Amino acid sequence: MKTTSNNSTINTRITRYISGEMTNIERLWFENIVTKNKKINRLVQEMKNDWTLTGKILDKKIDTTKAWSNLYQKLETDNLLPQNNAGTIRLLTQGYLRYAAIVTVMLIISGIAAYQYLNPRSVLLTNNSNQNTLITTLPDGSTIYLAKNSTLNYPKRFVGKTREVKLNGEAFFEIAKDANHPFTIDTKAASVKVLGTSFNLKSNSDRDFELKVVEGKVGINLNINTKENIIATAGDMVIANNRRLIKTNQKISSTIKNTMLRLQFQNEPFINIINILNKTYGSNIVIEGNNLKERRITVMFENDISSIINILSVSFNLEIKHEKDGTITLSEKHE
């Protein structure tokens, strides 16, 4: 009950903030909280988007008196109103129906917001470069290394019992573990289902399919032959050939991740980039300052950790501290 009450209070405050109903003191206090709390910051952004999309409905002035007056006249013309106390009925009808109109509009707005939440917008990530590997972090925390001439389609927010994306081309996947929400990748040749693992996947057509599993377990179902399915584990490579899936076990050496020439990020939160660098290079880079963590940047690096740190420092005016234990701390410089 306490959690529900807290959520209700937060939603109410966000609504008052977006609608401009807060006093200046309240607004400054709330903006300070939003800056420090990542979850509330995300809720504010989502509700702002929903507010913008539904604002067109609110911008249109609804003349409820005129609408229900027309309805009343129609009922009166068709002799559907009792003759006694007609004036009283007219007043009561218009009053009640005016409230009904308001409730109806609010239900429509709530319905639109609910639909938008359950049917989030789709994001299309495209890598048209020849040498760069485009890297992004999905809403569930999974990391995708997208190869050249490849596209990845995924929702802005995962809802429902599964996490589903679509791949055309080649990518390396590091899937965040979530036993209750399996991760599914749809390609033209086959569908791949995992819980939490890392693997390299390539598929450009309904007959082109290659999977290399680095960690974990992966299930594959062939589209052209739905009876053909297989389970692959670490060290397995699976290809599609003549309506069949063929599995071999070998040392996985070449993947998109370990053959990167350049790392590219598009409008990616700074904290996500640092987390990926730490996983890729085994480094321990730490960020100081919430504003810096949430800053979104577009950047490209050569595949060298020292060069990357120097570029970050110069490009974004950051101070670098090297600790004795190997930790590298990045913070904003203060004039």
C-alpha cells in the first residue's frame, strides 16, 4: 500500500509540474529532485511526451453546453422527454451531461496514454558506415554492437512477457538476464530466443543465417521450415543450409565486438557509453556528477582505450584522475 501511495504522489507532482500548476518554489524543489533521481527523470520525460501527443485534444475547445443543448432539442423533438417539469429536466440534463462530457474527454486522454504505454514507439537503428561499429544500450540494459550495412528495430520500451527486436544484417548481442521476459530476435531466416547470453548473429535474407554463441544458451527456429529448431550453447556455431540448421562446435574467435575498428555512439547517455567501455576493455572508469551521467552524446572512437579517454576529456572538457588501483575518474571541470 505504501508503494502505491508513493507512486500516486509522484504522478500527481509530475502532472502539476508539467501543467505549470506549481509555485516557483515548488518547481525549483521538484526540478532538483528530478535531476538527482533517474527514475523520476524518466517518468517526467515519458509523461511530457504523452502530454504533447494528447495536447491537441485539449487544445480543441469543447462547447459542452451547445453539444448537449442540441441533444436535448433532439430528444424533445422526438417526444422522448416527459412533459412534466420539462424546465427542471433541461437544467439537470445539461448539468449532468456537462460533467459527463468532461469525464468522457478525460477517459479518452487516459485511453490514449494507456495505448501509447502498451504500444511504445519503434526505434530504427541503422549503420550505413563501412568501418564503424554502432553501439547502443536497449531499454532493458542489453548492449548491441551493430555491424556495417545493418539495421536493428526495437521498441522505445519493452512491454508484455517478451522482449522482441528485429535484425537485418549482423550484430553482436550482450543480452541482460531476465528469466521472466525472454529476449527474441526476428530475422528473415530464423528467430532466436534467449534469456541472458552473448552471441554473434548474421542474417541478410531468408536463407542466410549464421550464429556464434560466446556465452549462455540460445534457441533457434528456422522460418522456412518451422519444424527445424535447435539449441546452441557456448562454443557452438549454427548455420542454415538447404532448409536445415547445422550445428558445429568450435573456438569462437571472430565476432563483431572483437574485430571493431571504430566505436560509434548516437545520442547515447554518457553513463551507457562508460559502462560499455568498462565491459569491452575491462577498465574501471567512474563518472562523478549526475548531470554528466545523463548527458546524451554522439561520438566516434578509434578502438583504443587511451585514445578514447583523451577524446572524452578534450571534447567534453572533463577532468581525469588516475587512482592507484587503476580506477579512472571523470568529472566536469569547474571554472
